[in-house]
Amino acid sequence: MKRLIILPAAAAFLALLLLPACSSPSAGDNTAAANEITQAEIKGLNFAGLSDTQAANAMSVLNSEGCPCGCGMNMAKCRRDDSTCRTSLGLGSQIVALARQGRTVPQIAAAVRNQGKKADRARAAQAQPEKAPAKYVEFPLPAGNAPFVGPKNAKVTILHYLDYQ
């Protein structure tokens, strides 16, 4: 009699474990779609004149590609939350222009990535290597008529300065 009670309980437990695996995959897609930003939320980009397919292609890239400005957001979120970002404005305008030309999502995404790489290379070329802070304070100290030892035209001159105050 004890076996009969355990078997149905075990079957019910297994059914509960397997139930989430059998659910439709569109349930996860709804949460992803809910997190996507719409055209109306994006500031500064002109979607006028785009067909529905072209607008969907542009929005797909804007929602999936990261903004190279360093904010850590995707391009659509950067445009929505930081309307002063010139990087996302420029690339976003290029994305809309490419979509207007009839480019596909992979083509637009590849162009954006190439543009981001070019911007990274330009930024690296402009960046000057940081000069390490001096361990000692340096300032000019002319020798003047001070007494010296050694030849006057020596390759190395060492000035020893003491201030007894």
C-alpha cells in the first residue's frame, strides 16, 4: 500500500520538473521584446520615410549593438538616456541611413562594428602616453659662476644644492 502512494507522488514531482522544459520558447522572447526600446523613445534620429522593414532593421541594430562611447549601454538605450552623446547620435544616424538604403541587419551591424573599430583606432592614435609622475621635483638650476670640479664641457653635469634654513 505504501508503494502506491509514493509512485503517484513521484510522477507528479517529475511532471512539475519537466513542465518548464515543455513551455513555448516565445515566453522568453516576450521579455526580450519588452526590454527593447521603440522608435518613439529614441531622441535625435529621423525615422521618417523608412518602410516598416527598414525601420525594424534599424531598431534591431540599435537595440543589439553596444555604444562605443564607453557608457556600457546599447545604442538605443544610450540615445534614450543620454541625448547629449554625440557618438550614438552619429552612429545612429548612419544606421538609419543604411537601413534607408535597404541594407540588411547583418550588413548594418558589420558597418557599425567597422566604424567603432575605426573610432577606437583614432582615439588610440590621439591618446598621448601618460607621463609617469616624477619621483623628485625638477626645476632649472643654472650653474652660473659656482665652483666646479672636472672639465667645463663634460657630458654630465651634477649640481648639488643644499638649503640650510
